[in-house]
Amino acid sequence: MKSFFLIHVQKDDFIKWKGDPGSMEYVRFYIDWRRDDDFTDMWEDQGLGSVHVFDPGAAAHDTELPLEYAVKKRVRFPNWLWEKLESRCSVRRVRAVCSWVTVPPANRPNWQPFWGNVFETNIRFHK
Ligand SMILES: [Ca+2]
């Protein structure tokens, strides 16, 4: 399957020292396949994505900001689950746990990052 998630991290003012090598931003994805209002069932932890983020430098601020980074992740699930989706356009709740520097632990969808955010949205999956 060729589906991907995309998350854009928009930077405008957080790394200021010259020569900074940047840091890692991690995103763990969950999909509520069973539609039971949790992300704890089998195959609902979709795994981890990451991106190296860095400041382009003060000289570039006027011309290159805002800057966006994308994290893409292939959707993981077995064929039998795909067959059970009840329609050709099934909608599922998706959660993204975004964390700066610290890796969001596996199978803990309610984990709160110290520096980061948790986002939820609905995504339509096409058979
Ligand atoms: Ca669930």
C-alpha cells in the first residue's frame, strides 16, 4: 500500500546559536482501526518517524522562513484487516505524538511529550 502520513513542522524562532547542528524531531503514529476510541489494539501503533531539524542560520531567516519539515510513514496493517474495512472509503481516527529529542515510547498512545504536541485528525482510507 502506498499511503503515507505527512506532518509539517513549521519553524520560525527556536534555534538561535550559530553553527548549531540541529536536533531530532520524532513522531509516533497511531490509527484506531477498531473504532473503539482507543489506540491500544493490535496494529494500532503504526511506528515511529523522525526528521532532523535545524535552523538555516540568521542570514537565511529573511528569505527561507517559514521552513517546513515532513515526516512520512507507510501505513502498516495485514491484508485481513484491510478486507474488514467496512467501505471503500473508511474513516479512522489518527493520532500523532510529536516529540523533540525524546523518542515517544511504543504502544503508549497517551504518553505526553515534555517538549512536543499530540495531534488527532480523521483520515479516509481508500481500498
Ligand atoms: Ca482501537
